Amino acid sequence: MKHVPKFKMWLEDKEKKYILGKGTADLLLKIKELKSISEAANFYGISYAHAWRKIRAIEKSSGQEIISKTRGGKGGGHSELTPFGEDILSDYIKTKEALEKCIKNL
């Protein structure tokens, strides 16, 4: 093949409102790995406030929390994905992998 097909993918809700795209999916994966919004934001070179705006936008459009936070204390705070956050991230990853497999097999 002379040309390489590429695609951009995102998830929408039933009312066609944007829920999740690549950048925020990557951020959620890193939060899941590091258990820290701050560390995930630092990894991607974005501010903590910007990371939170991305998270809040998803929560606003979906009407559900995607991050569960535990504040400081002796062991320090941490963040993790809620079951809904895990579900939308999983849906995004599975769909992206299926599309990539289709393109690879052209």
C-alpha cells in the first residue's frame, strides 16, 4: 500500500456529546498507573489544573465521576478510576485496538 491510513477516534454518549479522546484516555491510563493526578499531569507536561479540567469535562458531559480521590494523610493521598472511569477507558481502548487491527489487515 502506497499510503498509510490513520484515524482519530473518540467516544460520545447517546446524545452525541463528546466523552473521551486520545489525550484524556492517555491521562486516565497514567492516573491509573501512578495513582496520582499530579504525577500523571507532570508526566504529560500539563498543569494539575489542566488535567482536572479534562476530568471535570468528562464528568460533566457524562454525569458521572471518573476519578475517586483520597486526600493526604500519613501515607499521602491518591487517585484512582471509578468503575465508570474504568468502563469508559476500557471501551476506548478496546475500540481503538479493533480499529487498528482492521487497518493493519488492509
